[in-house]
Amino acid sequence: MLSYDELTPPERELWDAFPEGRRVDLRSGVAEDDRVAGGGQWGPGRTVRAEVIVALLLGAHSVQPGAVGALTLAGARISGRINLAGARIDHSLWFEDCWFEQDVSLFGAETRSVAITGSLVPGLEAGSARIEGRLDLLRSTVETGPVSAFHREISALSLTHAHVTGGVILNGAELRAPEGWALAGGGLVCEGGFFCGGGFVAHGEVRLPGAQLGALFMRRTRLETPGPNGVALSLDNAVASTLDFSREFTANGTVRLRGTRVSDNVAFEGAVLNGPADGDGPALLCMLMQAVDFDLTLARPPSGTVDLRGAQVSYLHDNEHSWPTTVELDGFVYGSIKVAVAGERREAVGWPDSVANRLRWIRRSPGYSPQPYEQLASWYRKAGHDDDARRVLLAKQRHRRRTLRPAARAWGQLLDATVGYGYRPWLAGVWLLMLTLLGTVTFGAHSPTRVQAGEGPHFQPLVYTLDLLIPIGGLGQRTAWYWTSGTCQWLAYLLIAFGWVLTTAVIAGVSRALQKN
């Protein structure tokens, strides 16, 4: 147990101020001397032992009735290690412009608000802690801490399975763990907002898998060095109301949102997604993500793959910079696509080259999958653009044809040329007209033979040709006449075969035109 006589002058000042929550400021007022980076050179007049701070927070100096105690310290050099693992702390902690000799441990602790602002800390362990209030690391630098018995991964800031009832504020902070995790926050519950803006920089992976966040704001943020697996930010299976990566967000590594559920919007407006430096890995992975609004209007195209397989969004916003060379779209479901026009977001239908642009988008996906085409056609139909929907479905059949065997490809090419796979009924009408003219001219130049002499209608080349082309019913010509000429006989067989294909296509096209979508 520390005695008052053993305390140094700055420690006595802190001891006396604690019961009343008064601030102790040890700064000299000279900017050059108060630089936190040089805090290791501060002398005894600005040094406070960690054991004194721990003793105060654990009740060594009781608070008088009617007062609110708090530990508030500025401009100090903290010697030793602040170890409050498992402690119950009834007072707020606030360190400003302080230099910490060793890491700070709040593992499993229960505490009020914790603020370490503008300071330099060699690691902060707050895994499994419960903070009734906010965790504020505004403008602080937190470096890789040592491996502990409780947290064996190397991380600068650990919030694994922590519970923060207020917000987590990392605006302007810098987390340094080039060979590990800048932030380990798997299972974190943050009831307030999680703020990483204002020039926040992370050297190392920011891990928040399974986290429950009120909202995450990463505007004006740089994720400089990805973790060993090339991931800059991991939010797999996280739950949040908003994920805001807009306004100068830059990630040099993969951003993972696999299975993330967002009740409002995910915004990458003006963001830069560079992906891993070696190019081995996606720039953005959103497999199975769910969100209402997904804004991917980037500042420039991502340098790696964008993976949207199985994702579901109500509104997709994109621009000319949204898509890289490879985009995974299989299973991606969206209710609407919007583009920016004259500063406004409008439905991306009816614009010149709209279908061509969307088909190029789908063809960025490797291999063939029918779902992206079906999804795009469904969107066009819901928007009332049935012709565009048919163009998409025709493109689907042409893409599928390239995956078939030679015989099936040849049959597909025939269907495409003659009837456009049934999605161009007018083309079938053109072929019917051409074949009708061909049959009329050819049959009119030859003389057929009656099936039964003296019976049946007179031969009419036009009616005979139509009788061959129409597969259902009959006009009486085909059964009354036959050919001895091989040329006419083979032409008759050809017209019968084409008649089945073309007439079916015309009927299907008319049915689709009359169908209510």
C-alpha cells in the first residue's frame, strides 16, 4: 500500500485532485517541450507511476460524499504498466497528451468512460471489458502491444468481445501494427457510433467480425497496411445500422463485408479501394451482405475484384468508376439501380446505351451464370422496359451458347439467327415472309401432281406454301398435291420444319407482348 509520503510532487497533486475530479495538467506550455513523441525524456516533475493511478482507481483514496471523483491527467509521463484487468472501476479516466511507458490493460474490467486523447500508448487491451460510457482515443497513437496471456494475437488495440454502451471515438487516431492487427474487435458490442474519421490511419488489419455496431463512420480514413492475409478491414457477419466509407476513405487491402447485415445504408461514395498490393485477392468482398442502400460510386475503379455473390440490396448506386475488370455477380439481388445525373440520383433505365452498359457489367463476371441476366431482366420488367428485358435474356442465351458442345452451339446459332431464341418475334415474321415468297416463286415455276386425279382444289402456290408453313390445321393444298421434282420435295420438307420453329416463336412473342408484367 502506497503512503502519501512516498509520493512525488506530481503524484501528490493527482492524489489530492482525484476525490474532486479536478484536472491535473503537467504541461509546460512550450509546444516544443510538450510534444508527446518526446515524452520519454520528460523528467520527474512530469512523471506519474502507474501503480499510483491503479491505487486511486481501486479505492486507495476514497471520494468524499457529494463529490464525483475522476482521474484527469494531462501532459504526464506514465511509468510502469497500468494493469486493471478484471477490476471494477467506478470513476472515469481521462488522459490527455500523455506518454505511456508500457501498455494499458483493461481486460475484463468494468469501468466508466475511458478517454486517452492525443497520447502515445504501446498497446491498449480492453478485451471482454464493459465500458459504461464511451471509449475515446481521439488523436492518440496506439502501437503494437506485447502478447498477453489473455490475448495472444498481436494487436495495437483489442476490443474483442468488449461492450461499450456509448461510442468508440478514434477520430484522428493512428493504430500501428504492421505485422498484426491494428484493431481486434471480434464480437464487440458498441451501442453508440464507432467513429474512425478525421484522418484516422491504421497500419495493420482492422478486425470487427461479428461486431454489433450502432453505426460505423470511416470518412477521411486510410487503411495503410493490410494484415498478413491481405485484408485491410474485416466486418464479416457484423450487424450495423450504417456503414459509411465515403469522403476520402482509402483501403490498401481487401475490405470484407461477408454476411454483414446493415439496416440502412452502406456508402463508398468517393472511396478508393486499392485491394492487396500483390493483386492476389478482392478489393471488396460483400458475399451474402444485406443492406437497404448500397452506394458504390467510387472515386476510381478498384484495383481488385468486387465480389457481390449472394448479396441483397434494395437500392444500388454506381458510376463509371464502380466496377473493376472482374465482378462476381452470381446470386446478387437488387431492387433498383440508380445513377447520378446532373447531381441527382435517378433510375438507370431509359438512358442511351443503358442495356449495353449493364450487359458489359455482367460479362465482367467470370464464367457463365444465368442469375445475373435473370435479375437484370426482372429489374427492367419492373421498370416497364419489356423490350430491354428481352434484350438481356437474348444476351443470356448467347452467353450460354458458348458453354455448350459444338452440336448444341450450332442449333443455338440457328435459333438465334431465325427467331432470336424467341425474344425477337419480328425476326420470325421476316423469315416467314421470306420463306413464303421463296415457296410461292419456286412452286409456281413447277407443276405438282394430284394425289387423286380429278379431285381436290386447284393448285395455288401461295396457299400451298402457307399450308406447309402453318403447322396446325390445314388449307387443303398439302394433302391434295405431291411433287415428283426432288428440289420441290426437299423445299417442302424444309418449309414444314421451319414452319414449326417460326410459328412457335411468333406465338410466344405475341403471348409475351400481351402478358401483364
